[in-house]
Amino acid sequence: MIFSESRKFIFFAVPKTGTHAVRAALRPHLSASDWEQQLRYGQQLSPLPEIAAINHGHVSYQQISDVIGEGALTTFFRFAFTRHPFDRFVSVCAFLARTDASYIENPTGWMKRALQRPQFRQRVLVASQSSLLSDQYGGIALDYVGRFESLQTDFDAICVRLGLPTVSLEFKNTSAHEAFQKLLDDELREVLWERYEEDFATFNYSP
């Protein structure tokens, strides 16, 4: 998350949607009154104790709303990026298993086994995108939702809205993996469809 009081925007960092590239592009425009929460590249925690205690950078809309209030949030330009749910899940798994030989040998089997573990299913990295971006009534409470699939174009539009110069995004923290169409069998597709059905509907993705 990036919370910019000076420029009146909040960037919600949905896992594996190009968030580190977006952070890096926005960071030079932040002032002393702004803050960022992220732990992967140089730990930075929010000055708000309740947010810092979350201990990761993928703060949800409801979490920040509970701390500063819904009314205060509406005074900010709020944005995030989403990604095809199947593609995002494969990217998360490839990232988590990047040093695991069993994933390299059988990525489909690795993903199936991972979904059987309660601890894995509860990780914010595999949380639904709608759950991270919804308000208390279940609606998407953002002003702009871009797509990973058109990340540069959508980020440019955000820069125009914020009065910032457009820059070419430099990707960081990427995951090497085959296309999800090659990795997901019918069984795994069905499981993931049930898990992320709301994301498909809310963000208009086709399975």
C-alpha cells in the first residue's frame, strides 16, 4: 500500500499484479507526509500501528477503512490493479515454490497439494482480489481498477489523473512460469473457479 496525503491517493497493492513496478514508479513523487507499507524490498511499515501490525504490504480496503474511517477514504483517489485469477494464482505458486524442486518437477501437482493445506489457503497472496478491494457492503470501493494485462496503459492513465509524468514501468519480483492454460488441468480449474468465482464476475474475466 501507498498512502499519499500530499497527492491525495491510495494505492492498494493486490499481490502479483505488478505492484512493485508501480510502487517504484510512484515512490519518487512521495513527500514526508506520505507513507508506504511493504516488506520485500527494504521493510517499510505504516505509521499507523494497526496497519503496521498487519506486517505485509497487501493491506485491504476494509483494513484501512477500519482505521481511518470510510469518510476519510472517500477524499482520496483510490486505485489498484487486478489480474486474471488463474494467471495470478499460478504466478503466486511459482513465486512461493521458486526453490522447490517438487514444483519444477510437477507444478500442477504442487498447486493441488498446496490448496489442501489450510495455512496456504489463508495466505494473503492467494486471497481473492475482490476481498482485498471491497468495502463493508461487498462493493468495490475504488475509483479506478486497472489490469495487469494492460498495466502500462492503465498506469499512464493514473499518472494523468494524478498530474504525474508517465514513465516506463520496470518489472520486479516476477515469477517464471508457463502459461496457466498449460498448467491447469480440469480438476484444478474447477477448484480455482469455485475459489475465485467472485473475482471472475466482479472484474469481468473469462475462465
